[in-house]
Amino acid sequence: MDIGHELLVLGVLFVIAYVLGRLGKVIGLPAIPIYMLVGLIASPNFHFFPLSFKSSDVELIAVVGLIFLLFSLGLEFDQDEFFGNIRSLLLSGGTRILINFGVGFAFGMWVGWGSREALIIAGMTATSSSAIVTKLLIELRRLANRETPVILGIAVVEDVFIAIYLAIVTVIIGGATNIWAIVLQLTISFAFLIAMFALARWGGRVVSRLIGTRDDELFTILFFGLAVAFGGIGELLGVSDAIGAFLIGLVLGATRYKARIEQFALPLRDVFAAFFFLNFGLALNPATFGPVLVPVIVAIVMTLVLNTAGGQLIARLNKLTPAEGLNVSGMLQNRGEFALILATLAAGAGLDSRLTPFAGLYVLIMAIVGPVLAVNSERFGGWLFSGQSIGERFSRRRREAAALDDAPLDPTRDRDFALAEAAMAGAAGDDLAALDVAASDHVPVGAVDGRGTFLEDDHEGELLAPGESPDAQTERDPEY
């Protein structure tokens, strides 16, 4: 295949992804299953379209996509939320993860593919997709709901679990048999984790001084290089490239340049991550779905039951109503990028080949079922816990929506919602402060943190001209 033909085919794939993505958004589907479906259509294993694109053609770019997925996850990690409410978050999120992981491991052993494979399956079923959860909260306008802080707190705990789990599972699936070699590798992994978490917690000011530059091009090159380099460091240390990228994202997210990094990193993430999901779809073979169909169906039923019951348990622990507990479970049903990352790691380690079609089919279905349940959770909650029928509930919601459309605009309400939406979408303090001080003549550069609180910094006297934004952040879609 010559380079011109390769470029043409790749361009056609992304145009198809765009068209299907637009159709998916009409019915509320996230982009992850869309990109996987496009990869499946373009693979040599699928003959519906006259395309024959190979996984090896985009493999390196897909690895960069994986790195930027975890880099962005670390970048948007809310340390203040985690350390400020660590006890309640660990109780709610830890209980949920423990139940899901334990039952998932038992299910993996029942499947009978091996103990290491069971550990991978447990990880796939244990955590939700924080990206899809965040996207749904914004699009469904539930940021002001009482259960939303609980949902976001659980997502933060799951991010910490993912970091620790990846460090452990990478060592276990690596095939080492000497107990002392395993202990040494785990010690290195945890030392790396602790050092990077400590740097993120207490070294933000120092790192800010090291990476500060006014040149946008050089700044982009710097954080891109750091993300890729720490992915390589993680791989060399035996904790995987994914966890290395997550940790450097965590450190950079603790600096005053977080908003500026997001401004340039998120478009890169969206493009490279599309390659990752596309590449995963290319590796899928519909002929391999048959042997995993029963395990996937059982895993889906198990996930739905556990998360629905878990939502009610979380509601009790946090003094929420049963209807709000149903909203929690609906939001946390989603599964996405982490299951695919685990399947990729498992394939690289030579584990059972059935893990790839299992993860692909499981994520495809859950990434569709999850948003559908989240969209309808309030309606079902009203029907189950208030005695109203679904039709009555839906009619009342339509009347309320019509009344809101006819009501006069409330600038204060719109401003408050814009602030909340910006915060939940991962926008840092520069964007929030710009909304708060729009009427001011000058805005200090780098003088706000991720919550919009003014801080002291080392660049006193750096002022912007009236009307100039310090880090004008483009609108983005927090898909991953």
C-alpha cells in the first residue's frame, strides 16, 4: 500500500467516524464505541466495506493515544477533593470498588481462563469511565444535584485505584516467577507512585518555575515530551507507560499552568485517543465474539445488578434518597477506556486471546447501555419511589421544560451554571477567574488556583491588557 492510499484510507476512516459520531450524539451515545465500531468496519476481519486497514499501520500513534488518555486523567485529578474528603470518599468509593472487584474476580475465575486473566477481568468490571460520567453530568445538567459531589468523589477514588492497580497488575502479568524479583518490582513501582504523588502534592510551585515559558509552541513541545518520556520511564520501571503518563499528568496538574496545558493538550488527546480506540476496533474479529458471548452477557448482568444495588448502598452512606441513589448507579454503570487499556496490556503480556474480544464487546454494549440508563434514571426514580407512572413523570418534565423556555432569562443563574460547568469540565482557575473578574481592568497572570481562589505566585506585576484573557480555553468535549 503506497503512502497516498494509506492517507486516503485513514482520512476516510475519520470522516466515517465524524458522521457516525454526529449520529451517535443525537441519541446520546459517547464517541468511544463509535470509534471502535469504525475500526471494526475498517479491519481485515470485516468485509462490509472495501477497506483493509491493519492495526500495525497506526500502532505507534495508538500508543501515544493511550499515553495522552492517562496523561489527561492525571492532569484533571482533583487533589483537593480527594485529600479534603478522604474518609467519606474512601468509605463510599472504596466499598464500591471492593465489591465490584471481588465479585469480578470470582466471575473471572468462573470463566476459567486463568488466574491472571481473572485479575484483568476484575479490573475491567470494577471501575466506571470517569470521562463518560463527567460528560453525562454536564450534558444532562445535573451539576447542581445533591448526588453529583458523591459521584465525582467516587470517580476520584477510582482514579487512585487505577494508578495502584496498574502498578500491581503490570508486575503480575509480566510473567515473573521469582518471589524476590516480584517484591523488588513492586517496591520500585510503589516508590515511583509515592514519589510522584508527593511531588504533585507539595512540589507544584517548584515544577511551575521549571516549566514556565511564554512561548506556546515551546510550551506544547515541553509537556508533550514529558508525557511521552514519562510513559517510557514507566515502561522501563515496569509500571507500564500508561501509569508513567498518568503520574506526570498528576504533577503538571498541580502547577499553576494546568489550564494552559489543558488548552493545548485536550485537542491532542482527542485526536490521538481516537487512534487508540480505532486501533482497538481494528484488532477485533467478529468471528471471535461467539466464544465470549455468554461471559459478556453474564458480565453485563452482573455489572448492572451490582451497580444498581451499590447505588442504594452509597445513598444510605451519604444520606441521599433512594431516587438519588438510582441516579448514582445510573451514572456509574458506564465502562470505557480503562477496560480497553487493560485488554491492550493483557494482549502485550501474552494472556488469553479471548480477553480482547471480551473487553471489546463488553465496552461496546456498556458504553451504549450506560448512557441510556443515566438519561432515564430520574424518570425511573420518580416512577419507582414517588408512585408516579413513567408517563406522568415524563409529562410533568415536559411541562417544566416548556415553562423554563418561556421564562425570562436569569443572567445570575446562567453565570453560576457556566462557572459550575467550567469547573466540572476540568477548566482551571484562570477560566473561572476570568468570568468573575470580567469587569476588571487588569488580571494577574497565574494568580488563581483550580477552584478560582487567588493565590500568591512568583510573577507579581505581570498584568494583562484590559479584555485580554490569561489562558483563553477553547470549548471542549470531555469524552475520555
